[in-house]
Amino acid sequence: MINSLEFQTKIKKGKIYIPEKYQQELTEEDEITVILLKQPKKISPTGVIAELTENPISVKNIRKLTREDIYNL
């Protein structure tokens, strides 16, 4: 019986999936402790501005500002 194990997985619909190779060693009666370590999101090496230029975020009802609007805010 294993005492501890480590694996990477994704959360799908609120569930953490255990790889099949470990499932046989676990039963529904086992009590386990789960520790989550979230991997940081990778940002492009050219920076966040380049990332947003390549993959802009869509915003509903956005109003583009003119130069005059910017200085009159």
C-alpha cells in the first residue's frame, strides 16, 4: 500500500481525477488528505502587453476613447 503519491491532473467540472495507475491502490473506504499546488499561469517571454496584443480580451459594450475623451476624464 502506498503512503503518498504525487501526480499532475486537471480539475474537470469540479472533480479532481486520479490517474488510472493509482486508482487500484485506493478504495472508497480510504481516508485521504489532498494538498493542491496550483501551477502559475505562464506569461509570454515578451511580456503581458505582447500577450494581450496577440490575444486581446473581448469586453462587451466597450466605448473607444478619443484623445479628447482621455484628457477630459
